[in-house]
Amino acid sequence: MIEVYIDGASAGNPGPSGAGIFINNNGQVERYSIPLGLLENHEAEYYALIKALEICVKNHYQIVSFRTDSQAINQAMEKEFTKNKRYAPLLAQALTLAKQLDLFFIKWIPSIENKSADQLARRAIHLNKERADEKDS
């Protein structure tokens, strides 16, 4: 089973945001820091989930267990529902991707157990800033 740790982070709400994705594929590790532009924190969490699911689908990973420190993401995926209508299209996209996998699990974990994904998300925030600085140059 492939373990996928995800985290979304924003420097401000909204602010420069990033997705951190840490994948353990039977001992082979993959790390992703994906700049997301200006988003709110919850949006960054959804996009981290979506980006990770896209990676799993693209790489033909079929049995995956996701870990997130976002209770909102965990509950939305388990219940297939979000109270906040603003996030409904993001949840729908995540659910569609998850259904392309043979087995998809998601589990909430404390932030302390999600440090790798958190560090990658924070790195992605800085990548946003670097890209903005390059455009200004």
C-alpha cells in the first residue's frame, strides 16, 4: 500500500500558498512542493489533496492511504460532503479522482506526524515568492 502525506499552507489568508506531498511507495520516497498562487488555507488543503490524487492516478497507484492533518479535508472526503459551498467543486474534483483508484483511504493525523508534508508545503510558499520576484525582475 502506498502512503501519501499531504498538507496545504498559506502565508496569509489569502496569501501565497503551497501544497506539500510526501509519498512512500514501498520504501521509495517522492517529495513534491507545488506553488499554488494566492489562496486561503482551506483551499490550499484541498489543492494539496487534488494534486496528490492526480499524481497517484498519473503513476497508476491503485491502493493508496492518504494522511492529512486537516480535519475538514478528512471529514469532507469521508462524508463526501462539505458545508461550505465554496469548497464543493474542489471536493467533487477530489472525489472523482479518488474513485479512479482501486482503494482509497484517508486518515486524520496530528500535525506532529505530518512534518514532512508541512515542510514541503512551506517550501512551496517560498517558491511562489521566488517566481513572483523573477516576474518583477
